[in-house]
Amino acid sequence: MEIKVLGSGCSNCKKLLQIVEDTVKALDVKANIIYVTDMIEIANTGLLRTPGLIINDKIVSYGRVPSSEEVKTIIQNIK
């Protein structure tokens, strides 16, 4: 599983990255977590607002920080 957290490096983006890392660890899921801060690369994904969350090349959240429970549900539904 490939998980990308996209953002400019702001506090919300870093918070989402931490939630994703903690959730992946808690679920014991094998995932490659990538933190993307390059604005051109973010724009190329089609993401309109940050922070963004992309799992296996699918945008699953953007413009807000989902709760850890929401991230857990998203990951479990993709596994």
C-alpha cells in the first residue's frame, strides 16, 4: 500500500502525517508513507486543497485533517 500525505509543511499537514503514521502502526499494515511538500507535484495529482491524503493513487481526503478513526476506516476499506 502506498500512502501519500500532501501539504506545504503547515501544522495541519504535519498533524495528518502523524495520524497516518500512528494509524498504520496500530493496524500493523505494510505501507510506504510518502510526505509530499513540492507544490508542483501536489498540483499534478489534481488535489485542490491541502492537506491531502492519497492511498494507492486515489484521493481519499483533502482540505481538512480527518480523524484517526476516519483514517483507520479508509485504510481498512482499501486493504
